[in-house]
Amino acid sequence: MNHRVILASVILSGAKDPFSPVILSGAKDPFSPVILRRSRRILSLPFCSILASVTLLAACVTTESKNVVAGPVKMSPAAVPVIEDPLAPAVLERDAMARLDDMGPQGLAMKNNANQRKAFIEDLRRTRALAIEAVKAGVDKDLVFTQRLEAQREHLLATMYVDSVLKSKTTEAALRKYFKNNRAAFAKHQRSAFHIVTKEESAARAAISALREPGVNLETLVEEFAPSEPEGAKSGDLGTFSRGQMLKPLEDAVFSTNVGQVYPEPVKTEFGWHAILVTGDIPPKPVKFEDVRDQVEQKYRSDLHRQIVAKSMIR
């Protein structure tokens, strides 16, 4: 059948755009039953009507051909779907850099290290290649996979929600207000202490009694009550420290006891049993916000995180 007759039949049969890429590229079979039925209806019309349609169509084609170079119809770039190769070097590097950006300071350090950056991209290439094979094998349809994927989804949603709230509420004004309300927590109150570490609680109790004796030689007590200390432990002077620098049980005992006094009970830690004598105190000094800003932000975000979690649990 002459192509102009076919085009005329398409026009008269109700097609919206006879010059669309779909029609011209042959996506619709002109010999399909639907098109043939439409053609039969058209050919049953008076010949003059068909001739007029074909003449009109030919005139349109002739007019357009003055400005169009003969050849295959080309779709605009926006209409052509771009399918990128997930294993292409440029794609791998782009995606790897995006992931490193999400990792914060650690990711930035890896980006700036050529060897680490190269290793990260290579690891992504291996993982992605295996993932592609897994999809081909239907692993993504497996029940265990979907369950684990849902678990990861929940974790990611929770993490991103908390991060978004922390980001929106961590303002300079909020940090300064938090510092003003908790100024004492950032003052450097320091203590010094001496301790004896034993394997048994009974030995620590005996050391506590000995530490209370006036004028006692502390080093002699160490030799007497801790001849063989627990692994990783070392009896003696603990030096000067502030809160947050010592094991919590030791810190609580030292800061709750007056200078020159012995904590009344043995303190249990992962290293053993401790008999503790508080030897000194350095009162807290006034601090400026600018000097402890990083500490303020860390503690503020930690407290805010707990509040967010607690609020989410209320039902």
C-alpha cells in the first residue's frame, strides 16, 4: 500500500500526530487488524475525499521537507531515555564520591587519600557487580532478602529522621541557651586520688581500713594488699582528672568524697576491686561559651537525641 495512503488513513482514522516518532518509526504495524479495518473504512469513502486528503498530506510533507534533511527521524535528547552502565568508571566514581560525602569527616579523609579513594571505588565495583548477578538470579525476590531490606529501610528512616531534627534544632541560639542553663557541667572541677586494686572484695575492704590510718605509707600498702594486681590494672596515684575522664564508678566515688577521706566501700570495675583515697581538689573555674563550644554542642545533641527517642515511644 502507498505510504501516503496509509498516512491519510491514519489521519482520517483519528490519529493525533501522523508525524510522531511512534508512527514514523513503525511502532504500530500498518498491517495490523486495527489499522486494516480503519483503512477499509477510509477506502469506502468517495475517492475524491481520499484524493483530497492525500493531496493535503503531500503538500504538508513537501513544505516540511524544505527545512528537514532526509533521513531517519530523530527524537529530541529529552525524549530519549538514557540508560547508564552502573559499572562504567565514571558512574562508579560519581556514586562512590556521593557515598563518601555522606560519611562526614571520615569520608572526606578517604576522598583526599588517593589510595583509599581508589580502594573504595574498587570495593563498590565488586559489590555492584555481585548485586547485578544477584538480581539476575532472583535473589531480590527472596523472602529473607525482603525482610532484611525492610529492616534496613526502618533503620535508615529512623537515622535520617533523627539527623533532620538534630540539624534543624542545633542552632547557635539553642547552644548558647543550653550552655547558660548547664554552665556548671562545663566548668572544669578536678580531683586527684590514690587507689589500690585487688582481685578480691575482701582484700579491698582490708585496704580501705589501712588507708584510714594516719601517716600510712601508700606505696607500702600497695605492696601489701596488691602484690599481684588484676590484668590491666595498676594501683597507685590516679593523678588529676575532671568528670568524663575516668571510669564512671571511680569518678562517682572520687567526686562524692571529701579531700583526705577514703571512699567507704570497695568500688567494682572491669579491672577488679578498688580502695580509693581522695588526695586533692581543684575548684571549678568560670568558662566562656567560646572555649567549650564543641563540648556544649556534643552534650546538647546527645540530650536532644534522647528526647527525640523518648518522644517517639509515646503512644
